[in-house]
Amino acid sequence: MSHKRFLNTLDYPQADSVNLNDEKTFRSVIVWLEENRIKGAPQAVLAKLKDLDSKDWHQVYSKYKDDLGCPVLESKLEELQWILGYAVQIEHLKNKNVYIKHAVENLQKENAPNVIAENPLDNLDFRSQEFADGIKELANALNTVVHPDPLITLKAVRKVICQRLAPDCVENPDKYVVKGTPFPYQDSDLGFDLKDPVLNQAAKILRMIYIQDLRNLQTKANELIVAVQSVTANPKTDTKLGKVGF
């Protein structure tokens, strides 16, 4: 893309007729880009850039383009090309949501197939009030604590259903329902004091959950070891290959 096309993209006045080889015009373009599109220089630097007749202008400009991250290029027009691209990038980022919205709308209108979902769950609005109320009723029916976020409540409900209402759980409850005396976690020693009784109780509960997770992990590791040993610790012997004596 040429300099003038970049300038047109950025709505620079009289972009088609600008003479970029003219030193004063070049300086004016830099000032306009900073003042209207880039807007990254301190006011003191911008004021010095706007002094187009200053003998120190190129010194200020050199520091300005270095602050932008402009690489070392062979000519000032190449530097201008880089700064124009930088300005276009800033404009794009500022209006990114608008561009994405139009792009998505166009894709939906032109390319998206008309798919009819067979699963009724695909049509649910998981953030609607109706969904939240339904999850709350389901949680209350299962004696599950309701969380402010209905999706977290749904995860808790799923755990209850999988661990207590699965067919095998219903038919063989003794395999899944834990029996015994409840552990008095309220009276256990936490090992540290958070200076708040509520926080101390919460920390005890979290530690118990963590220990339970470790136990489940150890159980799965043991099951894996047993499964591997059942394969490796029972080799088949071909007695025909045996040899007695020397």
C-alpha cells in the first residue's frame, strides 16, 4: 500500500495531492498523525514537533520515532511508511470490536449453514433467569447448596447425580454410601491460625477436600500398578526352550 493510500485510510486531508518530498509537508504529516491518530507522545514533545521551522526538529523527531519503536531505515519516506502502518494498526485496534462484529455478521449471513440442533440442550440460554431458576429448583430437590453462579450449581448437581443416582448406585447403595462416624473436623487442629473462626473452619474443609483428592489419586495409581503387574508379572514360559546341564 502506498503512502497516499495509507493517508486516505487515515482520512488525512488532501491525501491524494500531498507532496511528501517537501520537507515542511513531511513534518506536517508527522505532526498530524501524532496529534490525530497515534496520540502517544507527551505534550512537550508534541509541542516541539509542531514547531515546524525549528532547527532542532529532526532531533526531536528522531527521539519520537525511536520511542514508537521505528526500526532504522534508509530514508525518511520509509520511516513515514512505517509510522503510517503503525497509525493504521492503532486505528484497527480501537475499532476492532466493530470490525469483528461486521465480519461475524457477514459470515453468518453468507457462509454459515442452517443447522438445526437435535439436542434440546443446544438451544438453552445458560445465562437466562429461567435457566438459573430451574437449576436452583433441581439443586433444592437434591439437597445441594445453591451457588450464585448457576453453572457452578449445575456442576455440583452433576456430581450428586453421578455419585448417588447412577443406576449402579441406586441398585447397590452400600458400595457408594460412606458409613461410619463422621470425622469431627471442627475440633481438628489446623496447624495455623487465620485469626478468624470462619476462615479457620473453611481452611479445615479445604484441607480435607485436598486430602480426599490425594487419596483418590493414590487409589487410581494403585489400580494402574496392579493392571500393569497383571501383564508384566505373569510371563508365559516355553519349556521346550529349557536346557538341563552344560
